[in-house]
Amino acid sequence: MADHDTNDSLFRQLQCCVIVPTYNNSGTLGQILDGLMKFTRQIVVVNDGSTDDTRMVLTRYADLTIISCSRNRGKGYALRTGFEIALRMGYDYAITIDSDGQHHPEDMMALLEKVNTDPGALLIGSRNLDQDGIPKGTTFGNRFSNFWMWVETGLRLPDTQSGFRLYPLRKLEGMRFFTRRFEFEIEVLVRAAWRGIRIIPVPVKV
């Protein structure tokens, strides 16, 4: 309980919430939310029109903020919705984490600690995709995305496709986005870089 209180205190001190976009991941969603709740209950779940048992799973988490879309609109749309809700709730930062189980909730603390030394930066939980067991398609897609990030911004980043990030919400206010699906996660990085927001990779497990 003491560790939970300490961790939750840090979330509250930084005015940070966790946004979980989810689409048809009912098999892993509960495990992810249980893991997150060991650190904080400042959690916003955006159910992007799931057609599996997601709604049933979410009935166990009525004390969290849950947004349900009537139909699937894409991960980018779900994230943008989560940002808008978080800003309305008064949050300054938001950690985003996927609901498929590839990320470790405890790695959120590494992102929060980095805020103290680099406030206002956009932090990317950078995975080691060269280790055994990582699908070749994932590695190739990430390198392709990294290349276009460098072309558009001059920044060389190791993992531009990671959905595990910490966003400085106030610095994103007023930014116009045009994508609604997975490509949003590269668009937001490019536009953040163009606006002069520092983008910093932070090593995490996968």
C-alpha cells in the first residue's frame, strides 16, 4: 500500500494520467488495467468501438474514467479523444500504453522520473527490437518509420512506433492532426518536433 501511495502521489504531483486506447483486446485488457492500478487510478480508457467482450471487462472498472465510441474510428482518434478528456480533467501530462500486453506498467515510473529532469518533453518508451523473439515485420516497420521521422525532422529516434509514451498535453493544445489510425503516432511526433518540443527516448522492456 505504501508503494502504491508513493507512486500515486507522483502521478498527482505531476498532474499525470494514463490513457489506454483499446480495440478488441478483452483477453489482455483486464491484466493491463490491474497492473496500472497498482500505481494509480488516474486512468482514462478509450474503448474504440470494440466488438468482443471489452464492455463486459470494463464493467469491473467503474471507478476509472471510461469513454466508449459507438464504432471503431482508429487508434489515433482514440488517443486524440483521450487527450481532450485529460485536458478537460486538468491533467498536464498523459502516459499512453497499449492494451495488448506488450508493455510493462512498472516502466511508467521511468517516464515519470524523466519528467523531473526534462519537463515539457515528449518521452518515448524505447523498446529493444533487436532482441530474440521480435517479429521481423515489426522491426522493418519501425526502421521505415524511423527513417521518415529523420527525413521530416532531422531527428534520429530508435523506436518511433512505440505506443508507450508520455505526452506534455499543454504543449499539444491547438495542434491540428489529420490522421486517425496508427499513422497518428508518427504524425504527432513530426508535428511536435516542428513545434520545437523535445522528443526523448527512454529505454523500457518489451
